[in-house]
Amino acid sequence: MLRQSNQQRLLQKLSPQQIQLMKLLQIPTASLDDRIQEELEENPALENEAAPEPSELDYTLDATDGNSDDDFDNDGEEIELSNDTAEKVDLDDFLRHEDDGDRSYDYGDDNYGGDNEKQVTPARVETNFHDYLLDQLGMLELDDRLHRIAEQIIGSLDEDGYLRREVTSLCDDLAFGQNIETTPEEIEQLILKIQQFDPAGICVWTLQDCLLLQLKKLPDTVPVRNAVIVLEKYFNEFTKKHYDKIQKQLNLNDEDFKNVIGIIIKLNPKPGSSFALVNKAESYVIPDFFVFNNNGILELSLNSKNAPELRVSEGYKEMMRAYERGQKKDKRQKEAVLFIKQKLDSAKWFIDAIK
């Protein structure tokens, strides 16, 4: 049996702006710049305060026939827009609201600090792989000439720590580039010194030498000595994973051989790669808020000072004014003004949300 009845229920529905604001609140300060940059790219009516002001640009809306076949949106779909909808745009109220006050928005916190001082995100100082080696080179007692030769050797290392120039080529580089006469023996002696630098395994030509150099810096134990034998005598078999053959040659049981292989696979085949730059947001903690001790009273301040100052595009507002001043308002112009108003509303809302 069907029945009809009236019921009153209190429901809470979130607007799209409220949903987006909730998502913004979840973004950590370290990722806020990326979100703002994404919005700047998507909405041309939103600008960074650091961007230059528009000047002497022609913000006119061309008058065309309202029945033109070119009335399409960006996706090539024909726009179905009634004149009544376009006329509902309240330009006077919108432009008057946009022109009130300053064009930019202040992100200062009224509750903390009266001088509106801008805080700057601390920039971390990074040491790359070559700088790290040059710092160690300074601890060697070398004269100016040998120091310059060693610098040339370090400069010839790639980002993984491997030496990509032969000794004879290094001699030519020094002779023609720095006018330094040297011998292969002298360069080889300096290479041996650099090979003792940290990280272990650098300044070699091959992977085999890189791994062996790391093994020789480990404590002298039986498994380490067996690992050295594997890399020196059975390196080709090791790369092809012919473990049964290697185990038989070393005459080791399963447990001992497993320990030997375990030592080798823990070595770093690219010792210089540990100095590769990582994501800044992951390597440096940017606080979401600060806690200050003011004479025994704890005060909390949000870290909003690093957000860039945003503004609504003056060019887009001028387009709205041009439409208001115009006399002939055909269908194409009305479509354009609705698009502009949508972008302006979106920009103003985003600025308020960030603030």
C-alpha cells in the first residue's frame, strides 16, 4: 500500500567552495606553494602580486553577429546560452565590489605582530658530491700544483663517483687546460689518495673496482675475505648469478655462502648517488605553525607568511568595465562576460580561502 506524507529534515549540504576549502586546509605549508602555482596556471584572472601590472593593453570585446556560426566553447561544443541568463550578470555591483580597497590582499595576522613583518622560508644549504670531495681534499697536505691536479681528477668524476677519463687523457687535460706538466705516475698516486675519501668506492673506472674498494674498507673477517675472492676471481659468474658454481669453487656451505653474498649485495654500486638532490619538501621541514614563549605565556601563530600575495587580474576587471560601457551586447559578448565573471569569482574566492 502506497502512502504519501510530508516530512521535515535538517540536512547540511556543503557547497563546492566549502569542499575545496576543506581540501586547502589539509595541505601542509610545504605543499601550499605548489597548490597556489597550480591555481595560477588554471585561472588567468588570478595573478601573483610580484607579476608586473598590465599596461596599455586593449581590453575590448569585439562585436560580432549574434547568429555567427563561430559560437563555440574551448572544446568545440556549441554553447547554449539564453539572453536572460546573460542579462542576470550584475556588473555594477560586481565591479563596485572589486574596486573597493586595495587590489591586493594582505596575509598579515592581526593577532600576532604589529609591523606586518614578512617571514622568509629558511633556505637549506646543500653540499653536492664534488664539493664534498673538495672539502676532504683540503685536509691533504698538497702544494698548489698537486692540489690543482687533484681538483682536475675530482672534476672528472661523474655523479655516481666513477672516473670517466683515462690517466693519459687527464695528463692532456692538465697540459692544455691549465698548462701543468705531469706524469701518469703522479696522477695515479693522487687517484689512490682520493680513493680513500668518503664515500667508499669512488674514483675508479669499473664496478668491480668500486665494490672491491668498499670491501677493503670493511673489517677483516672471513666472510669479507671470501667476498673479495668472489669479486676478484668470479666477478663474471657473480654478475650472471652462477652462485652454484661460485659456492662449489669456494667450498662453502649454504649458510656461509649466503653470508658472503649478503655482504656483496649490500655494497653501493653508485657511491656518489647518495648526494643526489631530493625533494625539498621531504628534506627540509617547514612548520605549519609556530609556538612562542611570551613571558611564560605560550602563543601560537600560523605560518602563513610564506604564501605569495595574490591579486585579481586588473586586465580581466577592465574587460568587465569594457562590456559595461559597450552599447551593443550580442550573444557572443554575453558568453564572454559570463566566462570572465566566473574566473573573477573563482580568483577572489581562492584569495579569500588562502587568506
